[in-house]
Amino acid sequence: MPVVVVRSARRRRTVSADIRDGVLRVSIPGHFSASQEKHWVKRMVERMAQKYPTAPPVESDAPVPDLLLRAEELARRFLDGRGVPARISWVTNQNSRWASATPAHRTIRLSHRLQGMPDWVVDYVILHEMAHLIEPSHSPAFWRLLTSYPRTETAKAFLDGAAFAAHRNLIDTGGGTGPTAHS
């Protein structure tokens, strides 16, 4: 997993680490020496590797034809045919999100942690990401795009509950942290 070190002048003594989109971000005080940085990065990499074992590898960002057909159907039913991605795939490097979209490339990546969840939850996540292909921010216009999907609020609540349980190790999520409820 790639590591990014974030130095902060405001941070005085503490070191923290989190995983975002498959990148381990280690935040350290700005005054740390190179040897202190090396020590803490090594320590945090080891700690995160123990805490969040990696999931089994799958084809790296490989497009899935069934997902594209599903996205096309959802776009037709709920987004007036708009927001269809050029590429949609399952990935194993999204440990802090359920999914992500890149509007410039019209791509959607779904966390493998969604696999096995109810179809209506996965449909919501796909619609959420397709809405980002139309409206990149979480603006009022973005949320209006999702009003036609009748299970938006229920799916958001389901994902919030799953994230809550995963973050507290109340359920087995196959390793890693429970993703956040929204992308």
C-alpha cells in the first residue's frame, strides 16, 4: 500500500494514520527529523497492517460487464438515462469509502465490502456515484438527483449502521475498517 506522509506545523506530539482510497496517510508533527519520520512511518505501517489485514486480491480495477448493465438500467429508471459510467468495477483498495467516482474519466469504483449487501443498497451506492458523474459535489442539485430512488434514505441508514458496526468490530467485514457511509 502506498504511504503518504503529511507534516503539520499545528501538530505538536501526536502521530496518526488513516487509509483513504488505498493510501496510508501518516500525519506527523512538522518538526520531526527524518529519522523520527522514518521511525513513525514504519511503526504506523506495521500497526495498520496488523489492525487491517489486506483483503484477497481481485482483478485490479477490471471492468465488470454486469455492473455496467446494472448501471445503465438504474440510470434509465432513476436519472433520465444520465450518469452512465464508461467503466464500473469492484476494487479492494477502498477501505474508507463504499465507492468513488471520477467524473473526468466517467469511472466508478465500488468497494468489495458492498458485495453481499442487499441489492437495493448496492443500487443506491451505484446511483450515488452516477449522480457524481452529473454533479460532482454533494450540493442540493446532487441530492435532488437521488430523490427518484425510493430507498435512498433507507440505504443511507443501512450503510451508516454497517459502518458503525464495522468500526466497532461488531461484525466481520473481511478485514479492514468499515467504510464511511458516503463517498
